[in-house]
Amino acid sequence: MTDLTTSIRQRIRRSGAPRFDTDALAALWPVYGEPERRALERVLASGRWSRLKDPDWSRGEAGLFEQDFAAHLGVDRALAVSTGTLAIELGLLALGVRRGDEVIVQAGTFFGSVTPILRIGARPVFVDLDEDTLTIDPDAVAAAVTPATRAVIAVHLAGLPADLDRLTALCDRHGIGLLEDCAQAVGTTWRNRPVGTIGDVGAFSLQQEKMLQAGEGGVIVCRDPAVADRAFAFHQGFSMPGSPVPDRHELAANMRLSSFQAAIAGAQLTRLDEQIARRSATAELFASLLKPDDPVELTASHPGTTRWSPYSLPLRLRPDRPAALTQRLLVDLLADEGLPVFEGHLEPVYQRPIFLDNEFDYRDTGCPVTERASREHLVVLQPFLLSPPEWTHRLVELLRDVRDAVRAES
């Protein structure tokens, strides 16, 4: 901790304890109770702990969860898989991406959006973010398309959707697939349609920190039934009673979701809408409390967003903040007060250790917006969004205290 950080910390600390109780925050997530206990006991008693033991693929725990999740999205089919990252990989394989193909993806994202491209042997092509929404820039995508392009991945970070109108039109025009990475966006709608159902493939995560979770897991939905059948073949390799019969068998890994995880996911799904409403209320309260002279602002959502399901509070430093108030300083001070906060996922993937330590084949089209935004962006993590309203008032008060303390030290 620097001398400046220590001095400001002394100015903003109002008592001997941080303003946010980390134990109370930890208790906010995960949420569980009798529905989850009954679900686990049901699987234990059944003796069918693996999906392979289900006499009918569509009627076991995973099959029932798939049906409930598909109904929640308003689609015909969903496929439950073992992780959200593998959901992306399956989606790319089902779209026909193979070794040597190019896949366009935003440079500012969680690296799990990119590793599936590399595992297939395809080449990631990194493009810039839109200046206002910090989602993938359709103009940058259009400029990056080549004859080798097979797919585009649009990542809806923090639940904020990319411009799906322009992206779908662009991909349709070029005959390339559009995969929506919805790991952080379940519940968000674009022009009243759930994200994940607008592109060719939607990939969702059930990892414990996500809004719909089962500890680990993922879900894939596909607009074209033939693509969905290929995804099934790649996740299983052979058919089972009640499952789709593939046109051809594919060399596949075991990417199935276990019955325990499916049962938990099904129970958690019944809580999802109420939790989205609570998270949305927190985000709306925070936005209403912000003033033009506060040091941060919420990242803007695209006008096509009809419901934002916030995974986190995505913040960016205002240009007119005190010059000494850097991203690093603000994150350190907020974390010191017990807030679950970090810099976010906008640091260009090609600047991270996984790329610096390996000789991956990729193309960087130039990403100045991403590189600048990664130094001005931070997120308050999703458990905070389930906290009582007075905590949101406390957060805004803390941000103003930090601003005033930095000014006093400057």
C-alpha cells in the first residue's frame, strides 16, 4: 500500500472497522435452502447420479433442467454441459469452426471466452470495444472479416448486451456464425428477446459466481436444430434413449452435466427472476444516487436493451475526477473497506500472462478503446447486488469520501 493510499485510508475510515462486513457479504451468496436440499436428496435416493443412468435422457434431472431452462428462454431446446467454457467450445464446433479458421472476439473479455478458440486450433482475431457501451464494436468486427472468418463471439459482460441488431445482420451477410457468450447475462433481453436466443448459439455458465449456478456447469442453446444436434454429438459422441440421434457420430469428450448439478440448477432456476429483480433494484438505486461530480459513472447500456440483468456494477472513472484518483487506488481503497471489487475483465487478453507465456497464433486489429478502458474500469461483484438498500447508499457515500480525500491530498 502506497503512502498516498495509507493517508487517504486514514481520512475515509470512520471507525475501527471497514464499512462493509465481509462475513455478511459472503452470506449473501450462494442462496440455498430446502429446494436445493430436497433436490440433492432426490438424486441420492434415485441411484442415478450420472446422466448415463437415466432410462430416458429427456426425463432425468439434466433433461428436466434443460426443459425448464429452454422454457425460461422461450426456445425449444437446451443442452446442459459440464462448464460454460465448454459450452462456448461446443458452440464453435457445432458452427463448423475447425483448425486454421478465424474467430473474431473482443479483446477486452474474460480469457475463458478465448481459450475455446485456441483449444480447437482456430485463430482468435481481437477487435476493439464500442466507446460507450464497452461491448464488441460492430464496425471493428466488419473491418476484421476475412475469407477465413468462421464465427464471431459477442460477450455480454456485466449483463450488458452487444449491438445484436448490427451483429446479426453482419454475420448473416457474410455467412458466418454468431455466438453469444451469456455467462454474465442470463435474464437480459434485447428488444424483448432473451440474449442467447438471437445469435446462432448462446452459451451460458452455471459456475458458482454466476447468477444461475450449480457450482459448475453450462448450457448451450442453438437457433438451428441441426446445429443443436451437432453440439449434442460433440458433447456425447453417441445417442441415448430420448436423446437426438446424430447425423454422424463425432469424436467427443465427456461434457455431460451430472445429475447433482442439474438438480441444483433446477432449484436455483426457481429463484432466478426474484434475484434478478433484487439486483436490478440495487443497480437502479445506485444509478439514481449518482451525481455529475461523483468520481465514477455506470457503463451505458445500448438502446436496444429492454431489460438489463446486472451481473455486477460496471463502473468507469469519470474524466473530470481528481487526477490522482487512479483505477488502482480506487480499487484498493474500496476493497480495504470490505467491498467486493476488482478491475474487471477489460484488460486485453493478448496482454495477459496466458498469452505472454505461450506462443499462440492470433491477430490483433488494434484496440485503443479497450486498452484505455481497461485502465479506467472497475466492477462491484454480483453478491453486493443482493445487499440491502442502505448498503448502496453507503457505497455512494464511500465513493464521495474517497473523491474528497484525494482532493485534499492533491
